[in-house]
Amino acid sequence: MSKMHEVEAKPTALLDTMPRIDAWDKVTGQALYADDVRWPHMAYGFLIRSPYAHARVVKVDIEAVRGLPGVLAVLCGPGSVAAYGIMPSTQDEHALAAKKVCYLGEPVVAIAAETLHQAEAAASKVVVEYEVLRPVLHPGVPKSHTALVHPEHPTGNLFKAVDLEFGDMAGGFLDAWTREDRFFYQGNNHVAMEPHAVLAYWRPDGKIEVSSSTQAPHYVQRELARALDVPDYRIRVVAPVIGGGFGGKSEAFPHEVAAVLLSRECGRPVKITLSREEVFYTHRGRHPVSMRVRTAIGPAGRIRAMEFDTELDGGAYGSYGIASTYYTGALQPTTYQIPAYHFHGERWYTTKPPCGPKRGHGTTQPRALLEIHLDRMARALRMDPIALRRQNLTPPHSVTVNQLEITTSGLAECLDAVEARSGWRERRGQLEPDRGLGVACSSYLSGAGLPIYWNPLPHSGVRLAVNRDGGVQVFCGLTDIGQGAQTILVMLTAQALGIDSQRVRVYTADTGMTPVDLGSYSSRVTMMAGNATLQAAERMAALLLHVAAERMGVAEVDVLRKGEDFLVPMADRITPWDDVVKWAEEMQGPLSTVGGYTPPPALGRYKGSGVGPSPAYSFSACVADITVNTRDGRVTVHHLWVAHDLGTPLNRSMVEGQIRGGVVMGLGEVLMEAQAFNPDGRHRGPHLLGYRIPTILDVPEIDIVLVGEPEPRGPLGAKEVGQGPLNPVIPAVINAISDAVGIDLTETPITPDRILRALHKQERGRAQ
Amino acid sequence: MSSRPSFYITRLENWVDLPSSLGTLGAQILAGGTDLVPNLTWELASPTMLVDVMGISELREITIDAEGRWVIGAAVTLSDILHHPVLGAHYPMLVAAVHAVATPEIRAQATLGGNLCVDTRCRFRNQPPIWRSGLDPCFKSDGNRCYAAPKSRECVAILSSDTAPVLIALGAEVAVGGPELRWVEVEALYSGDGHDHLTLGPQEFVRAVRLPRVSPAGVFRKWRDRATMDFPEVDVAVAATLDEGVPRDIRIVVSAVGPAPVRISAAEVLLDSSPWTDAQLERASVMAREAVHPYDNGQLGVIGRQLAVRSLVLDALTALRAALMETGGEQNDLGGRDSREKGQPR
Amino acid sequence: MAGTLLQLTVNGHPQTVWIQDKTTLLEVLRDGLGFTGTKNGCAVGQCGTCTVWIDGVSRLSCITLARTVEGRTVTTVEGLADWWRERHPEDVYHPLQSAFVAEGAVQCGFCTPGMTMAGAALLQEIPHPDREEIREALGGHLCRCTGYEQIIRAVAAVGDRGKEDVR
Ligand SMILES: Cc1cc2nc3c(=O)[nH]c(=O)nc-3n(C[C@H](O)[C@H](O)[C@H](O)COP(=O)(O)OP(=O)(O)OC[C@H]3O[C@@H](n4cnc5c(N)ncnc54)[C@H](O)[C@@H]3O)c2cc1C
Ligand code: SF4
Ligand code: FES
Ligand code: FES
């Protein structure tokens, strides 16, 4: 039976087993997701998408469509007024392609009609002529001009190259024993179960209402404002209930811009819902990355210096690409002390759906190689892989070579825990044939230290109000994408105000109603919105205490809290919360406080130092116990032990759910998932049989151990849990496969056919 | 909504009306629809009329004929087969295959006839609409080329019925209804051309499947990526009957590697005439690998699928040998005494 | 275009809808009748989010042509509690709904309607399912958030309820 252990009794928040506040709506079918909502007189939008990966758009004729039954609006051309994009320095997207299409599925024409059926029927009448170009499928300097994805881009298909060096590289490699390894990490998709959907209404007064399945309403608002050239305040972006994100709903997409434009054109609300196929084309998932690492090792297995090169296949547009590129080099030093470190990263344009952030953003791929590399190094040095890692752990309360400030770290305990629970020492090397154990570590940010666009403003804002009904309202821009962010806010508020959680309502993900929170990405919500909420709630608590003391004629120190009540022991007076609230409103008018959170300043001052800093880092370790079936090539994962340091767990069941979800997603990445393409640029299978994610029967026993101490910077001591536990699973499984059958795989995913090929090769190698 | 092409549905109550309904231009049988409806949604099929056979009670029965043979109606659902009180005990290999099909919800809807007649699949065609819109039609879409096998002059799409190889291995027969009733071996149902993969005439349909009175011993192996839901990338079914200690009527069937299941006759002959030593089983598995020529139109890589054919045949034969030895007692001609527990290819 | 009336019972109430023969049950439920609790995660039978009961059997509504359920009884996640209450007036909700909430089996919730319908159907068939039976029954339901464990626990918890009859 899969279990969740805790190594020691940990300080936990009061309400640590509170069920999610949205669970009932979700089990009764009441929760409304973007596609579930209908606005009066709503029209249906449909996008005609390029059937080619790379082509010039020669002609678009939409005239035949106007006047067809039900058709309300047809648009082509660039659509957006200005190019937009999530990163200020790479604004390279338009809602509709005008001159060129750069991936199969890129939208070219948008149609709105009374019914979806009519929109689709009209679409079949639109004539788009293409001049098909050879697809660009791999990073690298193209041989001809037509193989330039964006001919106007100054560095050709090279989107961006970054190069960082810290410490004495030459000295580190001098006379040292070195090892080099390479790996190709295949790209993969988020596969949130909910396909994206948007509902947009350009109102007669020029205000724009958007309801969209997004993780970051604030960024969508900003990008829409740019794409449409309207002031931000005219646009309101609301995220309804979201059916999973994992990074896949973190920026504005063509369908969102198109829905707004169609609505402007026809004067009615327009809904666009993506099919599963379209989701695979919209993508912005994990980058495929080719990587090389070379490490110099000193006596006793201490790392002296490391070179790490990454080459990211970025797809057709920038998306978060700059950040992704830096992330492929940023977090290697957070787990292991690397005195000298050189990182070179390149991201290339190709004619595939753009890549961007997916759970573990940019750190998952290099983490896989780094951990595989350490294992192979340990083997060469005849060291135990865990011992080798222990030699090199980055200590708590230290600064890494690339200027990242590590505060608390439970990485050593993570390793201890998975080592002990997996029976590593007794079992490794003693297992039956074809069975193996593998280990890996990882760490992740608790929110990026810098925002996507530079600004000195808080990353998260909260407005808290207490009503005379005794209820508390918390307004915050964050989005609950399923991770339970709203519930955490309720818990923190109730905790800080000393009240029953039933009194608290949260209003989130609405740029028209809530203070800005940057969004649900980079595991930042609990840390940042949590701290902002605590600040607002503590201010409210102080205000109410002040009022209570004043009305009861005592000093504030004489007022105690007992349950929800305000107690003055010396006067033997008890005043219920509801009365104090009414007193306060009587004295001060409607009650409201605010809270905000800005991360501590980053230490690094170099170009690129904006990617990597975080208020605090989570740490994890994983041991995988697997058997390779040498007959059919299947890898059976028997057991995974995962230890994670997230500071104080705020809600046990939600923490467990995050870890399990991340771990299973990691298992999918290592064993089956591939956003891969045919030579003609077509996706290998943009559907859930072609792109396979783990089913319930593919999931092994997973034991979870929570370790670590409360993080002083985190709300009630908490750090991140949403992304970190995914990363170590992939290399742990690969290392276990090497341990089991002695094959060193060089790419993901490790499907049964790949295992059979590798075994076959091994067999032939032995025979020779 | 999707732009599924329009069609009419006719629901029949009596199979006698089937041939004439099927005679209508563009008519096609709708059984469980678990294969057909997704294909309609992706615009891979464009019938003008669907003949719903689920109301035909004769097609939904599991009976025993005068000679004591089980007869399963074409519209019996896969979960009906799994839930049948006695059938499973007699034909465990059939149950294994049925259980390997898709998922519980799909099996509750899918039929045995639909599974035998399931359309062939290919990674270059079973794709959603946008994917296909820029490609010239291939043979299976009435075009004149094949993306999976550019040199081939016909479609090599994959038959992914899990029950077909097993029913062939069992020696089952199919009642083909139509203007006239005829019984054929299951093997004879498949033409070998992925485009028009069944040998049924325009007014013909599968009416029932008849199982042999006594089931031979058999082993079924399905190879796919995930533990459930996925179509087979390779299917193997092997069966044999012990005749005074000697394995007879050996059938080795490999499927999901082309438009029709393939019997590995050379290997069948080999094992019919010599003891089942490890070396012979190994040889039989190599023969199987050499006899099939999968193209890269499945989900997993073609070299891996070829290797899997060998491994799975070896594994299945080894398991079959063990099963036969268990039932056949000592004085048999299996020659497997020197064998290890599991036949390891390495 | 072939349009005709379809009659069926949804969550205990007779409904008549105008459909084309090519319309799926999922389209009727979501677009025609507004039962948006039933989700569309793939539209072609590959994810399980559209699961409803047809005459008490767990089925995929996206690959069921609406015409083929003429006159039959459909239960969606919105009707699960009512269906249970009719048989167990003492309860307001189906115990599996409560268990999903209590066990943390819900994250984004998009798989939840399909999971609960399949889980509740299993509990009808096998009142005290073991772990393997639960995993087997939910094999066609993808969940990207939970890693499945808490879902298994929720179904098991209902199965364990006093081991008395949950029918
Ligand atoms: C997610 C998913 C996974 C799947 N996995 C598998 C798998 O692992 N293995 C597998 O084998 N299948 C699989 N299938 C395909 C399908 O579900 C099964 O093959 C099923 O048994 C088909 O039966 P049906 O009654 O639903 O057929 P239908 O869809 O009704 O019919 C299939 C075809 O057969 C024809 N037909 C049906 N009955 C007859 C008859 N009596 N006579 C002549 N023609 C007939 C129909 O006209 C149609 O062309 C999967 C499907 C999905 C959606
Ligand atoms: S095998 Fe060839 S002809 Fe047949 S479906 Fe595939 S590409 Fe088309
Ligand atoms: S929507 Fe029906 S199975 Fe995915
Ligand atoms: S809870 Fe999100 S898909 Fe299952």
C-alpha cells in the first residue's frame, strides 16, 4: 500500500487536513470550467489552422464565407495590431499568421458563427493557398534561406544563446579526472485534462471581458492589451475553474486574441474551445533539449568544475524561451557544490509548436542528465551513488557559485530518508537479475525571484475585507488551477485571524476585481500569495485587536483570543468575533486591509542573473526500484520512494496530491511521453493514444517522506511542492535501468521498443 | 460538435433484414460503435447510413449448438463475454484477449463482431482532422499512395483486433450472414489489404463466432506501451492440443503487424515434427520474426516491434510448453525438460 | 440534414431533444441539455472524462451516438446524488462524492465526474472492491493531477464502509 510518512513530528498549521474548498463543486458537477459557461447570445469561434509545418501563405480568400448561413465574422491577416509575446524582449507572435506559417496548427483564419457547426462548415469554404517549405525540425544553422523560420530574425534560427561562467574553470579542470556524458531529453506536453477554452466579449462601451482557462490572468491581460492596442484597464480577464495547467496555460494564446477580435467584429460574446488536437499544436510544453556535461572530479569524489551545454529546440516562437534557456543552467549548483561552472545554452527556432514552461520549467532536462552523469561517474569511481552525492551537497544557508541564496535545505535528510526506506544499502547489488535501484536528487524554486517583465511592484497583492456578517473576503489575483491555491488562502486567513475557515471566502483570478498576483507558475503561489495573505490578515487581526481593546477599555496586551472570541481575563469579559467586527465597522467604516509580497532581492548582478533566484528552494530525492523485462522490453516500476523538503506542510492531503501528481507525471516523461514529429513536421500523434500519459495501471507504489525544517521566509514555514518532486523521478528510473541490465540509455522516453533495441545492441556487442 | 459527416441510423430488430439494409449504397453496420464513432468524429469514415444491429436479439446471444459448440453472436458485448458464467473457464485465452481490449467502459459497449471487423489502423491515417488536411489521400482514403510503405501498392494498415489472433489460434469459425449463410475460418475473414481488409461481400456481415468443442491449450500475449487502453503493437496467440503426449494442431499466430493476422506455418511445421526444446522454440520464434514485416505505422518503433515478435513468440511458446506439460503428464514429446523456468532470449 | 426528436431520461427526468443522427450523447448532454458536469477531454474515447451511466452501466458518452440510447436512462454526475438518495433517503450525497472530498481525490476536478461515475458503478457491481479491482475499473480514466492514489483510497473507503451493503 502506498503510504505517506513523516520522519518526525513536524509543526503544521492548524487546519492541516482541511478538505479543498472547491471539492464539493467538483464532485457534484457544479464547478464551471471555461467551456461550461454560456453567455447570452453567444457565438462560436473556429480557427482555420495551417495543415503544414512550414509554408508561405500565398493567398487567403475569405469572401466566399461572408453571408453563409450563420456566419457572423471572418478574420485573416495578422489579427493583432502589434506583435506580442510573454517575454518583453521577444515579442514575435500574432494571433493569425499573415505571411508565413511556422508550425502545423498555426491559426490563419478565424470565423465566428451562430453555431459551431456553421463556423466549421464556413471554414471548409475558405481558400488558403500555401507555398510549402521544407520543415525545420532540428536546431542548427540552416543551409538555405528558405530554412529560416523567421527570416527577419537577426541571428537566423538561433533564437538566443547565453553563456555564463563562474569560478576558475581552467584551474578546476587542470590535471583532474573528468567524465563527459550526453543526453537527449525529448519534449513533452502538459496534457492538462481540460483543453483550453476562452469566452470573450467586446462590449459596446469598449470594455473587454475575457473568461479563459489560464494560469496567469494578469499576463493574459497584459498581452491582450499589447496585441489589441487598448489600455490594460479596459480588459478584464477572469479564470473560471481550471482543469489543470502544469505550465500549459501560462501566457496569451492565439485563440484568446482571436476570440476578442471576433467579438469586436460581430458584437457578440464569442467562445473558442480547443480540441485535444489543437492543444498539442498550441503546446508551449517541455523543450526537447540536447545536452552535454563534463565534470572534473577531485579526490574523494568532490566536484571541482563543471561544463554544461544545452541546446533547446524551441519551436516556432519565443514564448518563455529565454527563461527556459537560462533555467537549463541555473539550478545545477543548488543541489551540488560546483566551485567552477560554465554554462552555455542555445535555443533554436524550428517549425514546430512553440515550447515553453512545463512543471519543472527548464530544470527537468538538465537535472536528468546531471543525475545520470553522477551515477555513471560513481560507477567509474567505484563509489556508491548516494555517497558520491553526499560528498557534494550544497549546504543550507549558503550561496551558490552562480549567486543563488540557499536558505533551508533538507537535501541531506531527503537522501537519508530514501536510502533507508528503500533498503538501498542492503539491497543494491543483491537484487535478482534484471532488477535495479536508482537514485537522484533535485531542487526547485519556491517562486521566481523576478517577474516576467521587470517592475519593482509586489509579485502578489491581497485585499482583505471583513463584513458585518462576520465573514471575511480575500481578494487575490492568483489562479487555482487545481493545486488548491484557494484553499491555502482560506487556511492561512483563518489561521491568522483565529477564525473558523467557513467564514472565509476567496475571490481570485479576476483582473477586474483582485489585486495583481502574477499567476500560478514557478511554484510561487503559496510562498508569495500566502505571505501577502498573511500580511493582510495579520493587519486585520491587529486592527480588530485594537478595536476590541478600546471598546473593552483595556490595553491591547490584555486582550486574548480564545477560539474566535476576544477575551479579557481580568475583566472576565468575552466578546464574540461578530461583535468585535461590528464595533470595528462602527468605529472605522467598512473594514479592509491589504498585503503584498515582494521577494528578497537577488544577489547576482550578471546578465541572466534574473533566472534562478527564489526566496527559498525545495529539495527532493527519489529512489526507484524497477525490473526490466528483457523479453518484452517493459520496465516495471515496483516502487518509488520520494522524499521532499517543503518546509512546513500546510495541508497534508494537498501536499500528498501534489507530490503524487508530479511523480507520476515524471514517470510518464521517462517512460512514454513524447511530443515528437514526423519528418514532414506532423506531430506523431496529437491525441491521447498517440501521446500516452500514465493510466492508473501504470502507477507503482509510491512512498512519500516529508523532511526539512520550517522555512523562515515561507508562510508559516512553507516552501514549494508543486513541481520539485517531478524532477528526480526521471533520472532515478534511468539509473535504475542501468543498474538492472547495464544499458546506458541516451534519450527519453524509454519505451519498450527502445529497451529491446538497446538490449539487442548490447547482446550483439557481447557476441563480438 | 464536430463536422462529422451526416448519416441516418436505421435500427433493426431482425437479422433477416440486414442484407437488404446493407445493400443500400453507403450503408455500414453500427455495433458498439467504439471503433466507428471515433472514426466518424475524425472524419475517417463517411457512411450515409448506419445499420444499428444492437437491437437484433439473435446476434446478442451466447448459445451451444447441437454439436455442443459454443456460438457467440456478433453483437454480444465484450463485457458479456467476460461476465459469462462458464465460457471463460473453457476458453481462458479468449477471455485474456477480450480483457486486453481497450478499457472497461469500451468493453461494455464494444462487440465481438465489431472487434473482428474493427477497421485497420495506421499512424499516417488515424489522426485527427487538421493533421490530415494537408496530406494527399493514401490508398485507404481512396488515394494512390501509401505513407507507411511508399513502395507498397496496397495499404498495409494494421489489424488491431485482439480477439482475431486468438480465435484463429483456437480454430474458431465465423458465420457470415448475408444472402446466404456461410461458415469460414476466422483467418479467411481477412483479405490482407489494409484498405478493404475484410473478405465480406457487400451484403454480408459477421453473424456469429463458433468455438471448437474443446479448447486447445493456448497462450496470448499482447505487447503495447501502457498497461491498459492501448491498441496492440504486437499480438501473439499460440495453441496446441496434446494427442497422446504429442502436441498437435499447433497454431502460431502473430497479429497487429499488418492488415491480417499471420500464421507462422513454418514454425508450426517445425514444432509439429520435433521436440519442443529450448533451441527449437528459439528457432520457431526466429521464424516468426522473419515471417512478418511490420511497417512503421504503429505507435512503437518498427525495429522494436520486430524484436518483440520474436520475444513474444518465444515467451508464449515457452508458457504453452509449460501448460502442456502440466496437463500432459510425463510421457510427452515436449522435450522441454532441459528448459529453464522462463525462456530467456539472452 | 437528418434531424429528429430523441426521447430519453436524464437524471430521472424525461427529456426530448432535437438531434441529428450523427449527434453524440456527450453533445446532447453538454450542448443540448446543459449537463456540463460531463466533460469533454478528447471526444474520441481515449480519456474517460465523458463517462455517464446508461441504464446504470458506466459508458463513454463521446463515442455513443445519441440515437442509440433512445428511450433509455442516463445518469450524469449532476444526478448521482439524487440517484443515491432515492435508494438511501438518509444520505444527501453519494458516499463516493463525500469520500472524494475527504480523501483529497479531487484536484483540478476535470477527471472527477468520470472517475466518480465509474467508481460508483463499480461499487454497485462489487460493493467491497479491493485495490486491484478499483485500478482495473478505472483503467480508462486519465487523471493528470493526482497520481491516482487518493482516488483509489476514496473508492476503497466507501467499499470499506462497515462492509455492509452499499447498494
Ligand atoms: C481508446 C480505445 C482503445 C481501444 N483499444 C483497443 C484494443 O486494445 N484492442 C482492440 O481490438 N480494439 C480496441 N479498440 C477498438 C474497439 O473498441 C474494439 O475493437 C471494439 O471491439 C469494436 O467493437 P464495436 O462493437 O464497438 O465496433 P463498431 O465500432 O460498431 O464497428 C467496428 C467496425 O466493424 C464493423 N462491424 C461491426 N459489427 C459487424 C458485424 N457483425 N459484421 C460486419 N461488420 C461489423 C463496423 O461497420 C465497423 O466498421 C479501442 C478503441 C478505443 C476508442
Ligand atoms: S498503410 Fe499506407 S495506405 Fe494504409 S492507411 Fe497507412 S499510409 Fe494509408
Ligand atoms: S471525452 Fe469521451 S473518452 Fe475522452
Ligand atoms: S484531478 Fe485534474 S485530472 Fe484528475
